[in-house]
Amino acid sequence: MSYDTQKLAEDLQQAFGDAIARCVVKHREVTIEVPSKRLIEVCTRLRDDAAFAFEQLSDLCGVDYLTYGQTEWATEQATAEGFSRGVEPEFNKRHHWQGQRFAVVYHLISYRHNHRVRVRTFVAEEFPVVESVVPIWAAANWYEREAFDLFGIIFEGHADLRRLLTDYGFIGHPFRKDFPLSGRVEMRYDPTKGRVVYEPVTIEPRVLVPRVIRDDERYTRAPQKES
């Protein structure tokens, strides 16, 4: 990108003041954090203000920070050629997330100025709700439905907020970090009933862990022959 990201960040902070809770420039990308109550105000101005002219919403997604900074890959000595399996996960909590759990992230483009900006707003964990930006960018329609389906985030004012990817009657939100990787139910065709039936999942939950070759004397020292 040819534009000056630092200048864009400074212009945004000067224009919006306390409407922006945080502004970060990292990897030549500008991210602004906006309180959910001021999201529509900020987004409308980002689109309509000629100094910014962010007329295109290229992406919208939900984020669950529940296990952010935790990892089951707690080693730098893992090989790239295979894995062993472990049942019990062991987490590295050195960078455990301390903020709010759910966020909605918006990626905006200004073709007029060749600018890009990422907008992030946090929502409450107990009742994750934020106002819809469909009236500002019509492209947000299915993106908001996807975030509602996979994360359970409610977009207030959305005209048709239905599940988009999961089945009718699906329970839960698959992209939440506390949703089991193997799911909670599995389906099969029952010939006696002549239809698809749902049953509790029978897959045993397991966690992949790296296979490690340790560089210590057990593997580097040649065995000595008995005299």
C-alpha cells in the first residue's frame, strides 16, 4: 500500500476524538476500537466524510477471545512431519486475554484515497448485541447473518437475521471457543424412519500435540559398548 498509515491514524484520532477508544498501527494496518454505542455514528462519518470516504465494507466477522493467548503447542521444538495425540490439553497462559470476550470487526476500503481501516467494537458476553450497519453498507447483510449464526452476536435492526450456514434447529454457535470441535450431535439416515435423525456425538474429544525430538544427551550421545 502506498498511503501513509501513520498519518491516517493521526487524522482519524483528530477527527473522532473520544469516539475512538484506541487506535493502533501495526503491520502497516490501522485498527480503531470504537465503543458499541458510538459505532453507527463513527461508521456513518467514515463513509460520508470526504476526508475518509470509506464507501466499501469488504468484510465483517465476529471474534471470540475466550482462549486468546493460550496454546496447546507449548514448545518450539516440534517437528513438521507428524503428530502424536494427547487427551488432556495443557495451556500456555502467559498471554491470557483480559478484555471482553466477543468483538465484531469491520474492514473498510476507500477507493478514492486508497485507504484501508479496521474497525473493532466489543459486545457484552451475556447478551452480545450491536446495531446493524446494513443501512450504511448493504454488503454487511450476509456477513452479519454469518456472525449471528457462528458466534451468536445479535445485530439490532437487521431486517432478516436468520442462520446462514448451520441447519434449521441447530443449537449453539460453532465458532465460539467453548463449542466442542466435534460438535454435540451427529446425523445419519435411519431407513426404518425414512429420514435423517440426530443423535449425541460418539467421537471421543482429543487434542493434537506436537511430536517433539529433544536435543539432549539421550539422543545425541552414542551408546557405549560394554567391555
